[in-house]
Amino acid sequence: MSSKDAPPPLPEPLGVPVADSHTHLDMQSGTVEEALAKAAAAGVDTVVQVGCDLKGSRWAAETAAAHPQVHAAVALHPNEAPRIVLGDPDGWSRQGAREAGGDAALDDALAEIDRLAALPEVKAVGETGLDFFRTGPEGIAAQERSFRAHIEIAKRHGKALVIHDREAHDDVLRILAEEGAPERTVFHCYSGDAGMARICADAGYYMSFAGNVTFKNAQPLRDALAVAPLDLVLVETDAPFLTPVPYRGRPNAPYLVPITVRAMARVRGIDEEAMSTAIAVNTARAFDY
């Protein structure tokens, strides 16, 4: 195994345990049990396992049902909706190549997300939203229809909404305003600037910061974190992606949360314990556990 593929070492554990508000255990190496044990050793006692498609959402619900420290979020990722409707001839997603299913296939998939969202171990509907980075203009209608449906599902079941917003800030905020956001709405891997953080704060939206807040070029993210109300701030890994500095490019996992928490505390000018305490309280409130 090259050093680039090697898991980073276990960081100094947090004194106050926190939750990883967004992770993909199904995309990480090793077993769920190993990942949870390693996370607990680092002071990460809770994880939110996030589904991106039907298979992943079912797996998230099953995994949360089997492990009390895991909570599930279920959804069709913004990039999944156009693949269902228009097909995926290149097989870019984990399902491989797919035929176009049209709107009826999207309706069927949304009905399954609705069914899963009713389960007690499912605490959130997400990640849903808009992604203009990977989907071309032809996919925007399917993304938007899916996003609006997920908002409705979250509200009807009284669950949190987890937003994926990539290069689509204005449209995501517009649709949330048009539909009426659920009482608890989380911007996962927050990617806006300080101006958008103020808009989110006014609306009461949670902002979850990932390892990219440690990246050298991420000053706008640190500026956003600096102005976000402390009671609306969460932390996440989005593992296996977005591993924090100094391990950027190596596989991420929930046990690496302490690195990001410490970086966040420095941005806020508060001690690690105060940061961890706020994050722990906020995450439990956001996901209602």
C-alpha cells in the first residue's frame, strides 16, 4: 500500500465527543464495526450515514437499525435524479450503465425514499439539492423536481433535510424559499461564502463544515465559519472524500473529525472543548436524536 492509500494515523481524541454529521461508510474500506470503533477511539461517538441512491439509502437505514450510534439519511443525490430519468449510458455511477426511465422511474424511486423516510432510524432526507458541476443543462429539470419532492417528504415525515449544493447556491436558496424549508435544514459540506452564511443564519439553516475548511485555498469557507452563528455549526467528514490537511488526498473516515474540529476552533478563536460541545449539541438538535 502506498502512503497515499494508507489510512492516516489516529488523531489525539477529542475530550468532548462529537458527531460526524455526514459520512458514507459504504464507500470506505473495512467493516462498519471497525469504522465505528476507530471513530469512538477518536471521540466521535455518533455518525450520520447518508444515502445517495435507492441501494445506498436502504443500506443506510439497515445499518442505522443495527447500530445505535448510526443515524440514517435517505435520498436520491442530485446527480442520481437525471441518471434515473435520462439514463446513464457511460455507467458513471456505482450502478453501471442504465437505460432512461423517464419521469415514471423517478416517481417510483421517490416513492421508495418516502417509504424509507418514515422509518424511526432514518433521521433525515438527504443528500438532495442541486449540482450544476456534474450535470449539464439537460439534467436540471430532473434535479429540481427531485429536490422539491425531497423537501415535501422531509416536511411530511418531520425529518431534517440535508442539502447538497454544488455551484448552485442561488437556485438552492430560491427553491427552499419557494417550497418552504423544513424546520431543520442542513447545508452539508457548506461551500458558500460569508455572505451566504448570513443568509443561511437568518433562515436558521445549519452549516456543516468538512475537511476542506482546512485547505489552503479555502479562505472563503473560513470566513463563512467565522460569521456563522455557533449554534448552527456542524462538522462532517463526507468520507471517504475531503480528507483534512495534512492528509489531503488520502482516504477519509469518521475518526479524522478531530482534525477538522481543531481547525474550526482556531477559526472561531475558541478552545477545542467549546467547539466540540457546540457541535455535539447542534448535531443532536439538527437530526433530532
